[in-house]
Amino acid sequence: MSTILEISRAIGMQLKTGWRPRRTIIFGSWDAEEPGIMGSYEFAEDFMTALKHKAVAYINMDSAAGGTQMLRMKSTPNLNSLLYDAAKKTKSPKSPYKSMYEFWIGTEKEYNDIDYKLPPIQLIGSGSDYTAFLNEIGVSCVDFAYKTDYGTYPVYHTQYDTYKWLSTFGDVDFTYHKYLGDFAARTILSLANDEILPLSAVDYANKIQDLTLSLIKNNPQKISEFNLDTTGMKTLVGEFVAAATKFGAHVSSYKNATDESGLKLRNINDKLMWMDRQFIHEAGLPGRPSFRHLIFAPSSTDTYAGSAFPGIGDELKKGNRTSTQKQIGLVNSKLEAVTRSINSELSLV
């Protein structure tokens, strides 16, 4: 909470100078997260119509400095490039790393002995206040925090989880809070101020393609046993990637275009903002009607962990061929819709 207050204070000081963001920034602090993510759910449901039509992204910070060893990042993939860019511009909380980006990828090698080409970003699941925004409405989300190399810090949710413990053992001089605040502020201001929304259709499509291939590769026996048709899904994902790649080039060329009315910019930003909304299925997942996103949702066996194509995966585990094929069909229809939406913008070029 202290990090959010500091960011809001800094932005408030900017407002006093006469500066105004291009888009509205809302700071929220939610009650009753532990009993059932109640406060954020109530807000999301009360303002669902406005959020559905206007919300660009939701940034979640739950225990900003839950450790000082590593950085944990969860996100929808259209935000990945923004997060990498902000991390490169933010100082590292410890040496020898110069930037947060170097810290992020370097500590993976230091503690996990993994050489990543890019810092890892996990699939977003549940267990915190972004849940309703992504799974009910389809607002793109990110959740980040510093963490220990072994998981949750040792006094988490105990009577010893106090300011005294934090300032004595956790983050003694609040360096990690400070730099995570810097990173969050850069992310917020880019989303609020950039003329073109810093959301990547290309990253989103490429991730879905990777996840599709993994789904097929990891379930050969079930797919063969059930005689499931995944060819159509692979084809549609390929068409989505092709359309997103062309759209990405179109977005990059916008700055050189004539757009006196601003309609071209509005169309581009609408397509980018609605990317996650396109994958919302109003009836929800089988047995989980409050989880409506067909691509990303919490695992049915671990709500903290994210899973890809949750409806397909759940029904495969249950051994239900008919329902699995139905879920594949639902995903296919959404892939067709998002590709058609992108191509409608490209047809105007």
C-alpha cells in the first residue's frame, strides 16, 4: 500500500503543475482480499459497463516487496513489451545489476541457474485483485512484486508481518519499494499518456501460437484417443498471427500518417484495448461461470497458477470428448472474431 500511496502522491504533485494525463488514472485499494477478493470484485461488477468500454489495463501490486532476491511478473502477453521497456529504464535495487531488467534476468541465473533470452513473465492466474478485471471483463492485467528465491517471505500472514519486521529484516531502507514504485509509475504513465496504447497485438498472437503448440504437444494421447480436430485451431491461430503482424506494422507506421480527425488513432487504440475482451465467453468455463476468459484463467487445481486454454485443458483432464471439442470450437470462434476485427482495420489502410 505504501508504494501505491507514494506513486499517487508523486502524480498528484505533477497535477498541481497543470499537467494532465491523456487518460484517466484510477488508484484503488481493496478491502477483503483474503476472505474472497471481495472489494475488487464488487468494484468490477458495479462498474462493469464503464470498465468494459473504457478500461485500458489494470496494474496490481500485492505485497510489493515480498523479498529482495528476485522479481516475479505475471501478465497478459500484450503488456510484455511495455514491461520490458519500463524495466530497462528503471534502476536496479542491487549491484552488480544496473537496471531492473538486468536484475530480473540476472537473478534467474543467480538463483535458478536458468539463462533466459528474455526475463520470464508468468501466465496470470488468480489469488489477487486482478481476478475480476481479467476473468469477468477481459481487461488486460499485470501483477508484479519482488520476492524471495524460495517463495513467500517467512512471516507472511502472521502476527509478525509488521512495519518493524519489514524495516529491520525485509526491506531495511525501502530500496526495493522505491524502485518497484519507479517501475510501476513508468508503466502507469505510459498506459495513461502514450498516443498509441503500449499494447502489443503481435506479442499476444505469438504467445497464443506458442501455447497452442504446447497444448497439442503435451496431450497427444488424449487428442488421438478422442479423435479431436486441432488442425482448424492451428490454422486459425496462424491467421491471427499473420493479421497481428500486419497490424503491428500498421501501428508502427501511424506516426507518418495524416489523421486530422483522430479517427485512425481511435480505431487503432480500440483494437488494442479490446484484444482481451474478444476472448470473453459470457457463459464462462465449464463449472466455473465467473471465469469467462477462454485463453487465460486460473488452473482448476491451483487458483494461484495461470493456465492456458483452461476450458480445453479442464475437459481433457475429465476425459470428456464432447465437451472438449465444444471448448475447442469456442476458442476457434473467438480466434476468427479477433482476426476479423484486426483485418477490418487493415482493410481501411
